[in-house]
Amino acid sequence: MGNFSAILIYFLIHIAGALAHWRYDRLIIDGQIVGEPYQYVRRSNNSNNPLDDLSSTDMRCNAGALSGKSTQTLAVPAGAEIGFAIAKHFGHPGPQQVYLSKAPGAAADYDGSGGWARIYSLTTAPANSSISAKYERSNATSQTLKWASRRMDSFRFTLPASTPPGEYLLRAEGIALHAAHKNASAQFYVSCAQIKLTGNGDGIIGPLVQIPGWYQANDPGILLPTAWERLTTYSTPGPPLWPESSQEQHVVRSL
Ligand SMILES: *[C@@H]1O[C@H](CO)[C@@H](O)[C@H](O)[C@H]1NC(C)=O
Ligand SMILES: *[C@@H]1O[C@H](CO)[C@@H](O)[C@H](O)[C@H]1NC(C)=O
Ligand SMILES: *[C@@H]1O[C@H](CO)[C@@H](O)[C@H](O)[C@H]1NC(C)=O
Ligand SMILES: *[C@@H]1O[C@H](CO)[C@@H](O)[C@H](O)[C@H]1NC(C)=O
């Protein structure tokens, strides 16, 4: 192979990979994007690179985002519909989840070292979904799983109405599974928004987990038994959803 071809192939592989990456950078309230990119979502120092070290505190809000001093906090009523808008889109197969953690004081001063509850999970799409099972560079069949967030650029969900008032970190977590049949090769995309919940919710949030510590390298949803193209069942990682009656979602509510 000539040098030029080698360089071209290197370039194509790396650029194509980076283009499939994404960042959560804006909030959505009641069907409208609010604010500028990173006005209410902490900016990382990580461009759009994925994380893979489950033992790192970067897994909370991303690299360089343990402080929120330069991020504003958005007031939202508990029970509201909220969501994340994404630059550019979810370019890899896998679930999208949201975790919530109450700050002891101001969200801007909170490093996410307290407990986190899992409040939203968007996983596989129904078998009859019009989403194609055949993704680029894959040999998926009609039996293999489809992913509800595939190529979407936003998702919305409801903030539980019983959430007590106060300031919180709202953490988006996307897990890319395209290499997750190899150890420590699930890719994590995470970001934290800062919100101030209003209302008079009196629920007790939980079960709570610590990040890091919330997932283990060999959890079934992190280390796959086979390449994602061949998966026919998937078990989403994380503690039970809160509130207790919440279900995993299989259809995205996008903008
Ligand atoms: C990003 O922040 C992390 C701390 O989370 C730090 O260790 C790292 O050096 C920073 N990287 C850059 C490129 O500034
Ligand atoms: C898929 O199946 C579900 C459950 O049977 C049904 O409610 C839904 O309308 C179907 N969707 C399509 C696109 O056929
Ligand atoms: C895709 O198909 C090729 C050629 O048949 C095969 O070598 C490869 O193992 C398949 N990949 C997966 C993940 O099944
Ligand atoms: C899997 O990766 C984790 C994290 O890097 C490591 O601690 C563990 O030893 C690895 N397990 C195997 C079987 O390689």
C-alpha cells in the first residue's frame, strides 16, 4: 500500500469515528431548546471524545467538569417535560439514560460526589420499528436489536413530579456498544446540566448509587456476550429506575 493510501485510510477511520461521537450541550423545556450551548450544561475539556474508565470521577459530568462555576442553573418545575439536545446526533448503537443527584447547596458548587438516582432509560426499539437494523459498516440481520435513539439529535422525558425542590445535577449518559464485546470497550458520553427544581414534591429519591462505582466492567449491559450486531437481548445497566413505577422507554420523544 502506498503512503498516500495508508494516510487516507487512517484519516477516514479516525474522522468517521469522531463524526459518530456526540455531546449533550443544550436543555429542552416543553418542546423548545432553552439557551445557548453550554449555558445550562457543564462544558467538558474533552471535545467529543468518549470515556471508558469506569473508575474515574470524569464519569460523573465528563472531564474537567467537576465544577459548574461557569454554568448557569435553570429553574424548572418538578413534573415538567425536559430533555437534552445533542451535537450532532447519536452515531453509535446503545442506550441513553439520565441520572439525578441533589446538590447540598448550589448546583454550580456541587461535584457530584453524592448519590445518584436513575430516572430515565431509552433502550431498544420494538422489533416492528421502522428504524433499520442494518447500520453502516455492520452485518446486522432482521433478528438483531434496534436502538430507539439511533441517529436522533434530542430526547425528552418527564422530571418526576414528586422530586423535592432544590438544586440538582441532571446527568445524561449515552453508552456506545459497538466495541463492547471487548473488555473495557463500552464508550461513555456524559454531561451534567444544572437545574433548580421548584414545587413541593416530597418523594424519596432512590435507590442511590455513587459515580464511580455505579457500574462494573463485567455488568451484562457493559460487557456484551457477543458483538452488538448479533445481540438479541439487552439488559440495561444501573439501579432500578426512580420513581418505582417507571419503565424503560422504547420510543424516543425527540424534537
Ligand atoms: C481535563 O480535566 C481533567 C480533570 O477532570 C484533567 O485531569 C485534565 O488534565 C484536563 N485536560 C485538559 C486537556 O485540560
Ligand atoms: C408495533 O407493534 C405494537 C404492539 O403490537 C403496535 O402497537 C404498534 O402500532 C406497531 N407499530 C408499527 C409501526 O407497526
Ligand atoms: C460480519 O460478516 C463477516 C463476513 O461474513 C464476518 O466475518 C464477521 O464476523 C461478521 N461480524 C459480526 C459482528 O458478526
Ligand atoms: C477489564 O477491564 C478492567 C478495567 O480496565 C480491568 O480492571 C479488568 O482486569 C479487565 N478484565 C479482564 C478480564 O481483562
